[in-house]
Amino acid sequence: MKYLVISCSLNPDSKSRIMANAALKALESKKAEVELIDLAELKLPLCDGGAVYGDPAVKELAAKVEAADGILIATPIYNYAINAAVKNLIELTGRAWTEKVAGFLCAAGGQGSYMAIMSIANSLMLDFRTVVIPRFVYATGDQFQGNEISHEDLGERIEQVTDELLRFTSSLRGN
């Protein structure tokens, strides 16, 4: 099975990117076939609902999402919502999310936004029948020291969500 970890922050000092890299390492240690996609390194256009779907970068990204069995989305939370890059990602790749397994790694400034992923999780479930892992990681800035995870519990929760990703995809694919 194939897996993607998609880092959706455009901030060079991103905490969610740190979590994405930790999830990548966790999946690699479990011998999963996994690729990291960092949206900060892609030149994706904004979704216009039309001509943008012919853009080479959009086609390549949609093909990678289509080929994946399971996907972890690492996103910052801004103003009680996922960042705009996640929404644009899903709008650009649309049907490629059909019947995938997806999970979330969220980095936020405070404790009050822990439900922020629900609107996009609901959209994925209802629009594309994506199976959303009911365990997600939510972290605040005090769980990091520089570019490292400093809170042991956070590392354990990332391990748990990668375990769940593998378990869900294996169960749903009949392996």
C-alpha cells in the first residue's frame, strides 16, 4: 500500500511540518511505502474551478493522491480553521480523495481550536467517501523546542495516528 504525508503549511518555521516529518519517519520505520509532499515547495495555483485542473503541478499532485491508499494531512490551524492551503489542495485534487483513508496532524496556537478539522473531515467523508481516522493529533507551540518535538506525549500520539492509518487502510483493503 502507498501512503502520503502532506505538509500544508507555507510557513518556513512550521510546527505542522515538524509533525509531518515525524509521521514520515514513523511510517518509514514500519516499512510503509510513503512519500512526503510539502506544499511550501510546490507552485500550486489557486483553484478556479476550471482551467487550473490542466496545470501540470495539479495533475501530478492529483495522481499522487489517487495512487495513495492512506494520507496524513499536516496543517496549521489559523483562526479556528484549517489553513487555506489544505482547502485549495482538496479543491484541486477533488475526486482523487474518493475512498481514501485520511488522518490529521494539527498545530495550533492554543487549546481552543481542537475541533477545527471537522468541516474538512465532514467534506471529505460526504463528498468523497473518505474514511477519516477518528484519532488525530492536535499540538500547541509549547510542545516544540525550535525545530524539534519536545513533548514526549506528542511523539507517542504521532506514532498512534500512523499505527491507525496502517490499521485502517489494511482493514479496508482486506489485507
